[in-house]
Amino acid sequence: METLGVFRDVESAARAVDGLIRAGFTEAQIDSLTSVPYPDGVLVKTGQRSWFRWLALAGGLAGAVAGFGLAAGTAWLYPVQTGDKPIIAIYPTAIIMFETTMLFTIIAAMVGMFLEMRLPALKKRPYDAAVSDGCIGICLTIHPGGEAVECLPGVRSDECIGEIAALSAGEQRELATDVMKQAGALRIIGEEMS
């Protein structure tokens, strides 16, 4: 279950994030929705690593190997002797390698872009059109009561449930709504509890 608070400016959104963390929610539960790309840590410290560059690089390398295999393999399998010239010519092979490298890199970059944006959306999330008009959304993921959210290394999950996770989902949502209202939320949108 998720709850979305819509804020007019960065200061009130930052107050909401600070209030949620002081209330006992973890940063892993908080996400920001903005139409402006803020650096990591301005609102929420995600610490999330991006695999976009590595995926594009892997696509490029795979394309180079595929291009070389296509050009050199075809020349090797179907040799055409033309005097003293080599069967696998450097320039035609390099052209095919370049083209397939670019093709595979572009395809891998597009796949990486969709994965980074989590598209297509597998579940419906709360959203407000004001976010695309410049407002800032703070989205809080509420876990069912008694579920461990974040444990320290070497600690059993039943020992680190914490004060917030010990509350029911409805109580967590009420607490989050109160914190967001105190921070100056314009409106709060939440999924219906099942």
C-alpha cells in the first residue's frame, strides 16, 4: 500500500521526509516524484545504483562480437579468392562491426531506460497531475503490520521489526497522513486498504 503527499515546494517536501523518518519510517520506504530532476539526497537518499551505463556497454560489446562474427564468419565460411587479398578484409569487417555495435548499444540503452523508469508499470501507483505541473510528490510505501522493513546485518527479522512496523497498516497510514499534513501537504492520495 502506498500513500502520496503532494507538496508545493521543496522545503515542505523535505520537512515531510524528515518528519516521516523521525516518526520511524525508513528511507527505503520513501520515494519522491518530481517533474524536475533533483540530485540524489535533496529529498530522499535512495543510494540506488544505476545499471543503465553497464547495460549499454554490455550491449555494445555484444554487438561488436556479433558484428565481427557476422562479417568474418561469412567471409570464412564462403571464401572468395581475389588474388593476394585476405579472405577476412579489415575495413568491410570494421564497418559491419560498427553498425551492429551501434544497433545493439541503442537497443540495450532503450531496454535500460525502460527498466530504470520501471516501465511498464506492473501495479497501479498513486499519482497526481499536479506533479507534472511542478509540485513535488512524496510517496510512502506502507508495509503490513509486523513485517520487518530494514534489518541490520546479523539481526534476525523478528527482532528488528521496529516501532512503526509493529503498527497495523491503517495506523501507519494515519501517522503518515498526519506527518504530511503538518509539513504542509496540499493533498494526500492513498491506495484503498485491502
